[in-house]
Amino acid sequence: MKATILVIEDAEHINELICINLETAGYTAVPFYDGDAVSAHLKEEVHYDCALLDIMLPGKDGFALLPELKAKNIPVIFLTARGDLPSKVRGLKDGAEDYLVKPFEMLELLVRVEKVLGRCRKEEESLRVRDVEIFPKERIVKKAGVEIPFKPMEFDCLMLLVKYKNIAISREELLRSLWGVDFEGETRTIDVHIARIRKKLDFSDVIKTVPRIGYRLEDKS
């Protein structure tokens, strides 16, 4: 079942971009642009799996909306330009699950959403792309029912591409996600892992090269 994400951001172009990326990643996104409108909406019988919440909004601000969202058991990630320490501390102490300062990479947002959802939802036992089935807990990959040996970094790279399928991910984003934000290695390392994954799974037509950016795993199922 798709997770439904409430996107509360008054800048229309940012709200639209977030919603597009969430829906491409397989979520249902519901946009709101005004704090008072959100407050009125929450008085109805509604269910959301997560809320992405700006602080500076027309009407009620994000800090005022946070307790109303918590009362509906909706976990909150703040997305805001306010990067000062007092705002971060207040947001997290008041009960937000996470706090992300603008500007941010879209992949980082998707990873944080996944982490928050994972705290209250069971992880899928397996993921499937065509005739390939991936078992995250066991770290096993099978193609047409036959187990294919994967090195740890190859497996992690494949998992990122599958979880964020149909989204172009840059080599730099893959490096940061796999090795950490301080990794300063060559992006050529990613190309080597991708080549091995393509060969092992016969995914040359599934993992697409995005010129001058990186890679995208295409799956329309």
C-alpha cells in the first residue's frame, strides 16, 4: 500500500517539485500551501503516513501546526530555510522526527522520508524488478529464482536504485549515500559497480545512463 505524504510548503515551485519526486518514488503526495488550511483539514477524519512541514507559512506557522499533526499521529519532517540552532532544537524537542535545511538534495529527502516511515511500518520482505527479487534483510538477490552473488557495495548500490526507481540519481549522490558525505573518491567507482550490476542481472536496458548526471533504474510495473 502506498504511503501518503502531506507536503506543507507555501512556495508553489518547491511544493510541486517535492510532490513530483515523491510520486515518482511511489508515494502519494498531497500538497498544502497555507497553515490555516492545514489546520482546518486536520479537523476532518484524515490519515497521513508522514508530513513534510515548512516553518514559515501563511497563517499558522510550522511550529504551531506541529502539535496538531502529532495529535493525528502523523510523523513530521521539517523542511525549512531556518538553519539556526535554536530553531532546530525547538523543532526536534517539540516532537519532529527530523529537520532538513533548504536547499537539500532530493535523494536525501527521500532517504529521510523512508527512514521515518520505516520506524512505524514493516519493511517489505522483498522487492521485485522484472524477474529479479531482492531480499533486503537477508541481502540476497535472485534472478528467475536463482541466487546471484553480490558484493556488499554492489548490493547497497542496487538497493538505492531500486528504492528510488524512475528517479535520476547523480554519481555524487550515490557516492554520498554509499560511502558517506565526506567521501572524496572518484565517481568512476560508481560506474564500475553499475557495470557489474548490469552484467549480473542483464539490466543493460533497465539501468539507464543519464548523460552528465548519473543513472536511473526504470521500472514501469
